[in-house]
Amino acid sequence: MNANLKNYATITAGYWGFTLTDGAIRMLVVLYFHQLGYSPLAIASLFLFYEFFGIVTNLVGGWLGSRIGLNNTMHIGMALQVAALMMLTVPTEYLTVIYVMAAQALSGIAKDLNKMSAKASVKLFLPRDDSQQSSKTLFKWVAALTGSKNTLKGIGYFLGGLLLAVYGFQNALYILAGSLFAVLILTWLLLPADLGKTKNKAKFSQLFSNTAAINWLSAARFFLFGSRDVWFVVALPVYLTASLGWDYQQVGSFFALWIIGYGIVQALAPKLLSGHHPTGNTAHWLAWLLVLFPTAIAAALYQGLEPAWVIITGLSLFAIVFAINSAVHSYLIVEWSDHDKVSMNVGFYYMANAGGRLAGTVLSGLVFQYSGLIGCLITSSLFVAAAALLSIKLPNN
């Protein structure tokens, strides 16, 4: 178990390092290109390839991880992120929409290779049994990994806004690229070479899941994460700067605190559920509870209540319920997967996650441009309701 704990700690540390750059680059791109005068829809388009290639990467990445090892897919992801950061250091006149989309495509591939590798690895550090104790430990480890990742991503948002304000766009990218490269070398030296490599090579035809529970969970995940990104990616940061007059550091700080709080709640999900063993029914009712918050925020803004307090209060409550639901989802996909299929099932599941993020990203720019933040929040409510309806099909064991 000591060796397993060491590997788990190494995976987690590598995931943390990557996540800092992922959050920072997102905030850098949104704020910098808004500063250059890009419209909300144009900013959203910069992330289309990021999300689209995440779909492809998750589908193929799980299969690749089972063949070459999850440590290798994780390090390939880190190397691609370094390349994506360096691509954006060119002079401003070369930063066309197509060029930035290509850099974000690399970043999307990198992010999902890294995430799939880290999440799937956790299952491999626990005994091959179905005991209740193993399930509890798995829930704690998955929640801790996912929650800490999101906390670090929140710090990444703050870091992105801070680096942009202090060092400028190009220098900020150099700092992030150099730091992540150092993390890559360290984890490469510490992790075993064959982590997650299966004895029987998975066939390419086995990419898609044939398990009903995993298919329904993946469909619910699509709408769950689409419901967040439809207001989170473009609409809210642009609204805060253009309508409320917040500066870049204020926007970066708000997003940082939101994600940090979200991550803390995710990590504490096993305790917050008071020992309750999560099932499909847990995900179902948490989704219905979540519907209330974007609906209430939209209604409050429509009534003309103070927007800053409505957004801060409403989205804080949204973060709590969303974080617990997300932690339950992340646990269920690993718990319902066999050891030999965990990388492929997790890859398939996060393919749906990336699809939801892609839909949310496009709608974040499109709906905001024509219907404002209230329209984005109403769309978010509809997405959560769809996730709740799909969760009815999830098994309760």
C-alpha cells in the first residue's frame, strides 16, 4: 500500500501542476482577447477546438492508455500543453482566430489525456475486490483528486489574471510553460513505466461502452457540464467586465474563489453525504436540486435585484450542489468499471463530458450575444433538467 500511496500522490501532484496551467491559460485567453476587442461569440470560438478535440482524445485516449500505460498518456498530455503555451508566445499580429484555435486544440488534447490518465489510475491503486471498505476508499480518493484538481484550477484562474496584469501575455506564457515542463520531468522519474497497461491489448472496436449504466451516466454528464459552461466560459467573465465594470484581477479572483470553493466541496463530498454510499439515485436527486439555482438567479436578475450580490450568492450555492453531484458522478464511473476496462470506460465517459463542455462553450457565446446572461442561465436550467431525467435510468447499486 505504501507504493500505491506514493504513486497516487505522484499522480495527484502531476495533475495539480497541469491544472494550474490549464486554469491560467483559459483566463489569459478570455481576458486578453476581450481586451483586444473580440466579441463574446468570437472568444467562444477560440475554445471550439479545445472542446472538440477533447471529445476525440477521451475516446481514443482510454484505448491508448490501456496499450502504452497511463503514465505515458499523462506525460504526452503535459508535453502537448507546453507546446500549446509556447505557440501563443508569438507576436500579437500572428494571433489570428484560426491560429489560437489550433493552439487551444493542442491544449484540449493535453487536458483530457492528463485528466483521463489521472482519474483512471486511482482504480489501479486499490485491491481488486468489491468490499464496502474498498468502495469507501475509492470514493474518498476520487473525491480528493477531483476536488483538489478543481481547487488548483481556481488558483489557476487567479494566477492567469495576475500574470496578465503583472507580466503581460507573452511572459506569463513563458512562466507557465517552464513550470509545467519541470513537473513533467519529475513525474516521469517517479512513476512506474507500465502503469495501467493491460495484458490483453484492447481492440479499437471496443472504444464505445456496451454497459447501459455507463452510457446513461455519460449522457447525464454531457448535460451536467454543459449546464455550467453555458454561463461560465464566456458569458460571466464578459458580463462582469462589460456590465459591472470589474477589472481583470477582480474577474480572475472571483473565478478563482468559485473554483477553489467548488473543489473544496468536491473533496469533502464523502463527509458531506454523511457516510451515504452514492448510487444512481443520489445523482438523480442532486440534479433536480441543482435546477433551482440557475432558475432563481435568472428570475432575480430579471426582477432587477442587485446583480453583483445575486450572482455571488446564487453561483456560490450552485457550486455546492454541482460539486457534490460531480463528485458522485466521478466516483460512479470508476466504481462501475472493471480494472481491465477502467481507462476505456473513463475515456468514454469524459468524451461525453467534453461534448457537454463544447455545447456549453458554443452556447455561452451565442446565447449571451443575443439574450444576455439571463438567457444563458435559463439554458443552464434546461440542461440540468435533462441531466436529472437521464439519471432516472441509473442503477441504485
